Amino acid sequence: MSPAVSVGAVEALPIGAQPSTDPDPESLAWVTALQASAPGRDEAIARLHELLLRAARFEVNRRRVTLPHLRGDDFDDLAMQSADDALVAVLAKLGTYRGESKFTTWVYKFALLEAAVKLRRRAWQARELPLEPQVWTLLPTGGPSPQASAERSELFGELQAAISTGLTPHQREVLVAIALNGVPIDVLAERLNTTRGALYKTLHDARQKLRAHLAGRGIRIGAEAKEEA
Amino acid sequence: MSRREDELLRALLGPEGPELSCEECFELLDRYVELEVAGSDADRAVPGMLAHLDGCPACHEDHVSLRALVRSDTSG
């Protein structure tokens, strides 16, 4: 199964990130033991799988309440599948480990990601994705004062207009599904046959358009509004 | 502004400042979490991470899980 986040796409560290550092002895031992030509590599891989399975079970147990219809065996299977997929991902990415964290922390994130994605997808399995705005009618109509109520109405009215007319159909679909209707980005990515990263870029662009629309209408929000006040 | 409206605005508009991509977040998350658990200034060391975690619910969940797991290792 392809990973939900294409980590291979990262070429440069952001400003402020530290260069590679030497791994601690325990981490270095892990990396050495997992090299293709290392003696005892099979034993190291077995230990790595145990580590990944522990992390996957940790995630499954944290999210168990979101899937009340599943049985204990289902959770065990999900954890095992996650550990298996994470093992493949870790071995494929071993050369990218830069020693900036413990090796165990580095591999945990692969298992947690695999488990989280599988659990989110299982939770939304067979559910129709809400891609239309459902939230506008839920907005409260009153306000603490007539002025505040009017400002709020103007703000959300402009946002609704920008969503309806200022976004591309794809941007609108992604924004509405993720930001308004709470569809997990991994679930949407699977349904639209794309990646989490690509969808988040779309979401980011849509959000920037909304901010630009509000700025164009002279509506200040966040830090700008606080400075003005 | 009610809490619900504030949450809706945050979801629609996302973080204000520059933020990492999901790929960059995954790449740097282990280092960020270890700095957090050690009590260091993770946000200064990894600029753009906090904004992304604020804007991306999935990466936010992954961050919470990794931090909890690393903390459980540290305390155990």
C-alpha cells in the first residue's frame, strides 16, 4: 500500500532546521544491523517489526472508541497490517534517517501514520462523503450586540460568497469536505485518488483565496484585527 | 465571536503565518516531538510546524500520538 504522505518528496529543510547529526550509539546500532549486508539482519528486522507493532497497537488503542462496531480481532489485524506496511516503508527510507532523533522515534512515526490512516479509512468505510456545505444553517443568528451580530453576518456572508464564487470546483470540494464537514484528509485523498500532501496544498490555496477575499472587502481578522483594536 | 464560530473560522482560513507542507511535517515530526518532550523550544527549532499542526487535523493527530508514545517511553 502506498504511504499516505510521500516523504520522499522532501528535498530541503525549512529555515532553522539543523543539519544532519551523528546518531546516538543505540540508533547507530539499529541502522548498522539493518543494512542489507549486515550479519543478523533478519533478527534485527524481527525486532524492528516488534517495535512497529507496539507503536501500531498504541495508536489502535487510542482510537478504538472511534470504531465501536469492530471486534478485538479486527483491531489486532489493523495493528499487524500497519506494522507490516510500516516495516516496508522504514526499510525503504532507511537511507534518509539523519540521526536528528532517536531511531525508535523515527520509526514510530511510520507505524503511527499507517495505523491512523487505516483507522480513519475504516471509520469512513462505506460512508458517503459530505462534499456540500452543511454548516451554514447551523450558524447561530443572534449576537451579543446588534453591531457584533452585523459584523459576524458580514464576515460569514463574505466567506460564503467567496466559497461559492471565488474558488475552483476542486478547491471548493476539498475545503468544504475537510474544513466544514470534517472529512479526514486521508479518506478524501483515497476517494479522489490523490495524496494527503496534494490535498493539503489545495486546501492551503483555497484558504489563501478566502483570506484575500476578506482583505479585499476590508474585513480584518486574527492578528490584523487585534492590532486594529 | 462564539467558540464554535471561532473554530469554524480557523478551519476555513487556516493558520495566518507560513507553514510546512504535510510532507515536511512528517519529515521533521520526530525531531520536533523529541525537542518538545525534552522541554526545548521546538517551535523555534522547526519554524512552520506549529502553524501546520494548527491547520492540518490529520498531522495534528499524528503529532499528538507520537508525542504521547515518546512520553510513555520516557516515563516508562
